[in-house]
Amino acid sequence: NETTVKAATDSGCWAGFSIYPDTKMDEDRMVTILRNHGTEKILVNSAADWGKSDPLKTRKVADAMLKAGFTEDDVDKVLWRNPVAFYGQSGRLQLDTPAPDTLHEGNSILRGGE
């Protein structure tokens, strides 16, 4: 949150923020943090867990960012490119979708068609 983000970003660490309705971090606070600390190494997530949560809060952060004057590139960076860069460090993140097989166990999806 606001009390720890400077220490995290100054040290070169990634900073992740969970956005919740009514409690913890909301989209307006997140926009303020982004204004004050930039978009480098910042990730945003939402939740669909116990208690009150809203899995669409990431979308609401995007809307709030645009309304506050951030560019679409800034939004893409915070909500897509930064998470890809962070999780990609593991070497296990695969973003390329494999081509679908034309046959599955010898059967085509055409089911007797051409």
C-alpha cells in the first residue's frame, strides 16, 4: 500500500496490489500510487475469494487510470506487460497458443464431413 510502495520500488522489487471493494486497496488509491510512483514493476490483481470481492476490479483500475489521464499503453503495461515480465522470470510462462491438432485420437472435428 501507500506506506510500503516506495521502499519496494526503490529497492528494485516488484510491487503487487490486490484491489478489493470497500476494504484494502481500491482503484482510486491504486491510481494515486501509480501517479506518485510510476508504472515500472507494478502489478495489479483482483480477487474472487471469501468475503466481499470483485474479480472485475482490474478492469475498474484500467478505467480509473484512463479517466485520470494515463494512456492505454500505461494500462497495458500495468495490467499485462508487467505481469508477463514478472511471471516470465520463472521460465515456465507460455503465452504462445499451440496450434490445434486436426485429429484427436484419429478423429477429425468434421465428424464425417470433408
